Amino acid sequence: MKLKVFIPSDFVKDWNTNDTVGYNTEPDVSLQIIVEKDFKCLDETTEDQSDNFENPHTTCQE
């Protein structure tokens, strides 16, 4: 199965520099799609996060 996701160009053109975290839409079928930014973890992790967005929080929240 292949799924193509099209996001409006007005939304993505400055997504990497604004405070918007995600975009969601509900098409005319029974499917909901949510696309979100991947933020850097606040705790110690060994995972490569060099291409993640800076986390807007300064401490872990529960």
C-alpha cells in the first residue's frame, strides 16, 4: 500500500521557521492524517537528532 500526503504550500513554505507544530486534515474518507514536527529530546539520548527541530520547552513535562 502506498499513501501520498499533500500539504498545502501556504502551510509548509515557512514551517521550519514558525511556531506551528503540526497540520491535520480530515479528507472525505474515513482517514485522519496528522503530520508533526520532530523535536529534539530534552533528556539524554544517544539518537542522532541533528535534523530535528529545536524543542520549544526547556524542561521535560509530564
